[in-house]
Amino acid sequence: MAECYVTGKKTLTGNRRSHALNATRHTWKSNLQNVRIRLEDGTVKRVKISARALKKLQLERV
């Protein structure tokens, strides 16, 4: 299962409910993007980051 490198967001699971309250399984996936970033020690790493974390944080992309 994919997970955000920064925030730890994962796929959520639950039920969709109709007007008759029938329950069918559903998954909500995070908006994860593959990004190459430079770490503190100078190495480059490919990670999955959620779109919200990508907008908020000042990461050095390579």
C-alpha cells in the first residue's frame, strides 16, 4: 500500500451508503505524486508525497 513520505497518508476504506442504506465497500486513495527530492545529507531519493504536502512544504526537488 502506498504511503506519503511526509505525512504518512494511506488509502482509507469504508462503505458507500445508498438511500436505502445498502453498504458497499469503497476505498479513498490519497493524491500521491512520485517526486525526486534532495535529503539533508545531499542524497537524491524518489519518494511518494501527497499533493497537499507538496504544496505546503518547501522541498528541494531535483
